[in-house]
Amino acid sequence: MSILVNTQNEQEEKVLLAFLESLKYEYQANVDNDEQISGVFLDQYNKDIDAADAEIENGNFVSQSDVEMLFEQRRKSI
């Protein structure tokens, strides 16, 4: 997941960076142009898709029929 944040001043930026570092979040600072932002987004998006594909290949998924059955059972209990 990616979030783009524009701070109002240098003090806000320092506070935000200190917060991210204190919780050991991975972040990238000083991303200045749309092309660079798009590149970062696409890199992360592709990693997420690769991870999802790997989960599916390892059998970690729910079939559509199982989901439909779950919703049907939930409706009956309400």
C-alpha cells in the first residue's frame, strides 16, 4: 500500500518522518515528480500482484462457490 503525503511546512515533515521512523515504517522521501511517483507505485503494485499470484499457486485462495455458499448461509442466519 502506498500513501502520498504533502506536508504544509518543514516542522510537519519532521514530525511525520520521526513518527514513521519510530514505528519502523518503510518510506521514501523527496519524491518530486509524477513520473517518479508512478514508477514507485507501479513497482509496489507489481510486487503485490506477484505476492498474490504466489499465494494462489500455493493453494491459499477461496473459490467463488465457497464464497457464494458462505453468503447464502449468512442470509439464512439473519
